[in-house]
Amino acid sequence: MLSAIAGIEAFTLMETGFASPLRVCSAVTLAMAFHVLTATLLGAAIPLGFSALGRDPSMVAQPALSTLADLSGAAIYLFTVTALIPAGA
């Protein structure tokens, strides 16, 4: 879902002349790389954290991981695009 939104936004930004293709490409590439890194770290930390709390990591990890990975991915994408494509660029 995030990739579809990023693609539509990138196409719109470039076609309207709001941002250069290099800036859009850089923003999307960095956002996706940071998202993969964050999701990987969360995927390792959540089961370990729940195991340390004495809970079964397999029962809690998947729903929590999916939710946190999606939320962090959207936040990272919006932050990266805002930082690399300033208003009026």
C-alpha cells in the first residue's frame, strides 16, 4: 500500500513540475531503505521484548510488528519527503 501511494505521489510531483525527478527518486529511495531497516529492527526487538516480559512472543509479535512497521513506514516516508522536497521546490 505504501509503495502505491509513493508511486502516485512521485508521478504527481514530477508531472506537475513541483519537484525534480532526482529529488523525488532520492526521497522515495531513502524512505524505503529506512523503512526496511526500521522494520527489521522492530522484527528483532518486539519478540525479545515480549519474551523478557514473560509473554509468548509468537502470539503478540506479528500483530504488533505489522502495526508498528506500517506506522513507522508512513512516518519515515512523510518525514523524508518533507525534508528532501521543500515547499515550492
